Amino acid sequence: MARAMSEEKKQRMLHEDIRTLIPAMAVPTIVAQLITTIYNLVDTYFVSTLGTNATAAVGVNASLERAITLIGSLIGAGACSYISRLLGAKREEDAHRVLSTSFFTGIGLGVVLLVLGKMLIEPMVYFLGATPECAEYSMQYANYVLYAAPFMVGSFILNMCLRSEGSATFSMIGIGFGGILNCFLDPLFIYKFQLGVAGASMATAISKFISFCILLWPYIRKKSSVQIAIQKFRYVAEDVKSVLSIGSTSFFRSAGAVVCSTLINRIGGSYSTSALAALSISNRVMEFPFAIILGFGQGYQPVVGFNWGAKSWDRVKKSLDFALKVSVIGGLVIGLLLIIFANPVVHIFNKQADSEVLSIGVYCIRFQSALLFAHAINSIINMFYAGIGKAKWALLMSTARQGYLFIPLVFILPPLFGTYGVASVQATADLVSLAISIPLMLKAYKMIREAAESD
């Protein structure tokens, strides 16, 4: 049965119309991303009823959650790309070994993160940008999230690898159910059990564990195309090199997000806790369009990777054409809607009617929304190079907007424009990133053309 399912998925990757295949792969991923984002917004909403300091703590712990998934992004993104190419090249046994080794390695590293985080919890939250006013809330939230660290890392790897074999729908179910569950657990733990911020953290930890169990289920039942088994755990030099070379692009992108969000938290918090709360709200809101763009790109990546491995150059080009067109149009439409509705959106999370929170939050959302089309181009070009295994160019692209372009801007704009300079950094980085992504886009088309001519 699993063998038949595997063959059916391969045929889809090689022969189904690109205009239906990529949406079919992307929609479940987008839905899963959106459910997670909605859960984050709901989490922020309920915590915001506890005050501005509690809202600020959510922003601090968003950096912690990103830090936990760093290991998952390093291993999961690399394994996803490599497994897609292995399946395209009909190397199924190698794919089993890569997934098994990646999964158990990720779980082990998650345990290490749990232990270190619990030992250093107070200096950790201050490092991530907590102010003295919100530090206690930040530690309460971090306390239980850390217990979920191994499952968060494992879920990231399983989620990515399910998509690599074409099981995007099951991936959506696993991630999505945990997000929906958290929406119900939040008010129960925060209000009914009167646990406050600690209750929100407990709800998050439980939801992450449930998602992990659902994502692991097809592997336990052997219903997946690629198998996980402890006896297949083995480090092979070729595997490690391939996984880490591509995984490093996702790792550095995620690490850049952690560093940048930490810098933003620390600089924003140096002005006021209200500024930190405004940035927390705007960042949570902007996760919504970012999730759509990222989900679409992640649905596209295994398609381009599989067809590159199968040397189906015409489909590689068609998939890139389609992905760029759809993501840019989507970025423009969603950006316009957010620009129009930014004010009422921030009002929802500004329970204390803090004028500074409202002003900075609306500005940040509108500026980033205006540059969503640039974010879309940057994302697709990054996914293209990651999908075909070109680590150098993927790394160059993935570390641009939240790395070597972002960091100089975070030290230039705030001294010039104060809190509005802090709120302008990410959108400005998206705009400047086009100077990297457009030449790489032209290079991508040249690579496809040369590969087709030499084959």
C-alpha cells in the first residue's frame, strides 16, 4: 500500500499540471501556517487582556520559540530538500536513512535546548529583550514552552519531510490541529484556571506535543512513503553534507529572525514597554501574510526539487514562472488589505487603549504591508535555490532580509527616527533585498536554460 502511494505521488510530481500541482502542495501548507498564525494572534489577544507588560512578554517569547525551531530548521529544511531529490532520483533507501537520522538527531538536540533553557531562564529572557516590567511574565511564559522544545524540533522536521514526499495534507492536519487546540486551551487555562501568562504557556506546550504526535502517526503506522526506524539511524558523510549545506540556509534565515527580533525587542524596549508591546502586536499581525507567502513557497520547494532531481527542466522553469507570478500578485492584494485595515486590527490587541501602542503598531503594519510584494519575490527565489540544492545562493538570499541587510539598518534607522525608525527596519530590509533577489532570479532562469541545453 505504502509503495503504491509512493508511486502515485511521484507520478503527480512529474506529470500533473504545474498550475494545479503547486497549489495542491501549497494550500495545505498555507492552511497549516495560517492556523499556527491565528493561534499566535489568539494567544496575543488573550494575553493582551492582562495588560501591556504581558503583551510585551509575548513578543519576547516569540523570539524564544524561533530559537527553539532553529535546530528543526537546520535539520528539517535540509532533509526536506535532500529527500525530495533522492525520491526524484529513485533512491528510496537513502531517503529512509536520511529521515531517520535527521529525526532522532533533532529530538536529542531539543532535549539539550530544554535543559540549557531551564538552567538559564532569567538571563535568557533579558537577553531576548525583556524589560524589568515584563521580565516576570516572560519567565512564566518561557517556563512551559521549554518543556515542549524536543517536540517542537521534532514537529518541524516531520512537517518538512511529510511535504517533501508529497503528503502536504497530513502535514496540515498535524500542525493545524495543534493550533486549533491552543485556541480553546488558552481561555481555559488563562481565565477558568486563573493561571494568567503561565496558562498561555501551558496551552502552547500541550498543543505542540499533540501536533508532534499527529505528525508522527503516519510513520508509526508505516503509511508514509519514507520511513523512520532507529535501525536506519546512521551518519553518512554525503547525507550530513547535503542536509547541513541546504539546512544552513534555513538555519541562518531563522537565526537571523531570532537575532533581529531580539535586537528589535531590546531597542524598542529601550524607548518604552509600550513600544515593545506595539512591535509585538505588529509582528504577530504580519505573521499572517508572511505565513501565506512562506506556505506557498514551501509548497513550491519540493516540486522544484523533485523535478530538478528528475531532470525535468521544462517543469522546473514552469514552476518558477508560476510561483513568482502568484506570490507577487498575492503579496500586492494582501498588502493593500492590511494597509486599509491596520488601525482596527491594532485596536483589537490594544486593550489598554495605549496611544503609543496604536500609533507605532499601525505604522509598522502599513509600511511592511506596502513591501509584501518584495518579500514574496525574495521568498520564492530562496526556495528555488534551496529546492535544487544550491546552498551558496540559497544562503545568500535567506540571510539578506534578516541578516546582513537588516542588522546595519537596525543601528542606522532608530537613531534617526526613534521608535518609528525601529518600526521601519524590516520593511526597509525587504525593499533593499530586491537588489539581491532580482539578479539571483535572472541567474535562476539562466541555470535552467543551461541545464536543459547540456542534458
